[in-house]
Amino acid sequence: MAAVSADLRPSRRDALKTGAAFSLPWIAPRGLRRGRLANDAIRIGCIGTGRMGRSDLFALLDRGLEPALNARIVAVCDPDRNRAEKARADALARYADRRSDGDAPEIEVFHDFRDLLARPDIDAVTISTPDFWHAGHGVAAARAGKDIYIQKPMTYTIGEGKVLVRTVREKGVVLQVGSQQRSDPRFRLACELVRNGRLGRLRQVEVWLPPDHGRAENRPTEPPPELDYDLWMGPTEERPYVEAGVHPRRGFGRPGWLQREGYTRGMITGWGSHMNDIAQWARGTDLDSGLVEIEAEASFPDRGLFDVHTRYFAVGKWPDGVPLIQRTDPQAGVTFIGSEGWLFVRRGGIEAGPASLLEEKIGEDEVRLPVSNDHYRNFLECVRSRRDPVAPVEAGHRSNTLCTITHLAMRLGRKLKWDPVSETFPGDDEANALIDLPRRPGWEL
């Protein structure tokens, strides 16, 4: 990719020119085949009890107290014993505080996720573990017949995503990806306006993501006694233990693995899986398609232990020729530029030009996207109804694929052609070799 000086690249406001319209059908979610729940109450086990794991646990705990949803946390699991025990204690305290009868379910603590999945009375699980573990935990959970709430990005590699999609559909389980922006009315409105041609002819889509920052020193020590570090590493290559590159022993601050390649790909999947998911949803390419080419440049400065990209810039193209521009910006969001107006949507806000676009009503005979105003509630409702949730497995895979091919273009330093039908890089053996990556023996999918 020819170098493009940062000061020559258009700012968001400079980019709000005019652009295009189209109308693509919404593919209704398919019904799921699995039978009734094993229990009247949905019994949930939580795999991963760190920063995001605790958030998912307490959100489902609270929603599950609603009589119509009736779900209970009955197990927690983490290779860090202290985190698992604290999750159990805090969940029991929350039940004691929130339940008027003072009753609380029994909550079992597990060290190994395979033992949790072996419990036949568990109906569903949360997977809130490091990115590199998502596929292993997700595939194992689906094979065990458990419904799944999985944090994004759905998988680390494209190959893992294909396996998880196939397994979820073969086993007939519900899977909700933690792309919670789909349960935000602002993002749904933006996508419906684009899908129904309110911006005119779509000319460009822009995704804005925050950069990573900071550094950590590579100072290995012995793993702490409460952590089964070998289990924590799981399918990844063996590396010496460094607390700054795993997670803090005390507290639930941002873990260091979020800035180490091999564990994650950085902000391109961390925040990109949110914002690119909205770009895909608005384009109607979120279930079975994506970009056909991508070119990217990125900075990988020396930051000690941390080695994911910081700033980056990428240009891609969908099959109809509409370009996708991705770049770093402190304000994460998505901009849609059309011939008759523009939209910028972010968490907590939506802007448009002209402003009257936001007053547009979507007709009954137009493209209407599935409505969810609470991501966790939507998951529990779908566990009961056996319908696809608002962020189904295919959407998680396709949105993450877009992010991952962008990362590969950063690393290879050249334009990549992508076939979203065969899910390969046509005639490019070097890039195709990176669709999947080796896993440590014993942890194959």
C-alpha cells in the first residue's frame, strides 16, 4: 500500500460529503432444532470470570431474576482459582441482595471448563475468556449441547470461525455474540436507514477505532499458585509467565494479553469487531459475505512485551464496489456517506446530515432489522424460543473475518484479494496459510 501521510487523510468531518443508496433483503433467522430445556429455570455456567466475565455473569444473573426469563447462575470456571472463588462469592451475595425470598442457587466452582461442560443439568454457558480461547471453549460447549453467550471477537482465526459456525448449526444450539451494539436502537436505526436507501446511493463507509497504547516490560517470573498457567495458555504456544502480559493478580483492570499477538490481534478485532459488525449489518453482508479486497498499513512500535498494532489505516471494497475505510480515531464509530446525506453513529449518539434523516420512519414493507433492546435478555429469550438471537454465529464469524483479513493485510504489507464465498485468498498461498494457525498438541478443535 502506498504510504499515505496521516495529515493528508480526510478527517471524519471532512469526509462527510455525499454518497449512495441500495436496498438489500434481511435474511430472517432460521429456527433451531434443539428440544426443550433440561430445567424450568435456565441453568448457566460461566467460563471465564475476569473483567468481562464478571460483567456477563452479573448481567445474566440480574436478567434471570425476571420471572419470564427465569435463569440462574449455577457454576463458575476459571484457571485462576482466586477469580473463580470471588465470582462465586460475589454472585451469592448478589442473589442474597436481589432475591426477596433470600434464596440463592448452589454455585459450583470449576477449574477446568471441560468438567463444567460435563454437567448435564447446565443449559447454557458464557464464554468470556481471552480471544485465543474462544473457539476452543465455543466448539466444546456446542458439542456438549450448551447454548452460548460468547464475547467478541468470536474467534481468533478465520478457520476457527468456520468450525464454530458449522458446529453450532450441526448441534442446533443458540449462540449470541457479544456484539451488543445490535441491541442499541441508534445502531439499528442507522443500519435500517442505510438498508432502505435513505442516504441515496451509498458512496463510502468509514469505521473509526481507538488506538492501543502503553508498554510492558518482559520480566518473566514463576506463575502464581492460584493460576494454572498451562491451562490458561491452552492452544497457544508456550511462553514464560509475565503478569503484565496475562492479567493482574489483584483487581480486574485491563489485562495485558489484550496487547499481545498470539492472544489477540489488537484493536482491529477488539473494537473492530463492534464497528465493522455495524458496517456489515448495514450492508446486508453480515451473514454470508464481506469484502473482496483489503489493503492496510499499521504501526507496530517497540512497546516491550506489547506487540499489537497501534495506529493503522485500511482501504477495502465490497462486491458492489462500495469502499470501506478503516482508521484510528479517539472516537470509535461508523460513518455512512451517501449521495443524499450522511450518518455517523457511535455509542451514546447518532448524527446525520441532513438532521431530518433521523426523523425518517421505516415502513412495514421495508427492510426491518430484528429488534433487541437488551443483548442479554435477547439471549435468554432465544434460549427459550429456540430462535436465532440478534447477533447469531454467522454474523460473528463474518464480522470477525473482515477484521482478521485487515490484520493480515497489515502484517503482509500488500493488497489482498478475498473470496467471501469460498473464504479463501484466491491464488495466494502465503495468505491462505494464515487462515488458520497451529494449535498446541492436545488442544486441536
